[in-house]
Amino acid sequence: MLKANTKHVIDWNEVNKKKYLSAMERSVVKDVEIKYLLKSTLTNKIENRTVFMRGIHVSYYFEDYSEFKAEDLQRKHSRFLTKMVY
């Protein structure tokens, strides 16, 4: 939705985990902090595969899953990933 409406995506590699999780906890009451944090990481690199794949990697890191790297998945499943619509 963000990509389609604003031609921007969040560069999750630029998001600080502690600040993000803290802002998420408080966003139920007041969402200004999370909006500010994420707005500062917007990028117009909407077709950049590296930004996309690192975003997946960071999302797993934020959830404390770090068994693999997204780049490894890209190499193993490149045929599938080239067919994905970003």
C-alpha cells in the first residue's frame, strides 16, 4: 500500500530495533513516535531487490529469528524470487 500510494518503501535496514519495538509498544496509545521513526527511513528505491530482501531479514531479526540470511534464500530460490511481483 505504501509503495503504491507514495512510491516509497521503508528501508528496514535503517530502523533501530530497540527504538522500533519501544515505539510499537506505545503506538497503541499514541502513534506519533512510530510514524516519525518510520517516516525517517523512507526510500524511493521501490524496485531495489536488496532493500526488499534486507527488509525480510530485518523483520526476522526484530522477532529474534536469525537462523538464515535473506541473501542465502535469494541464491537458493532465485528462480522463484524472480517471478515475484514487488
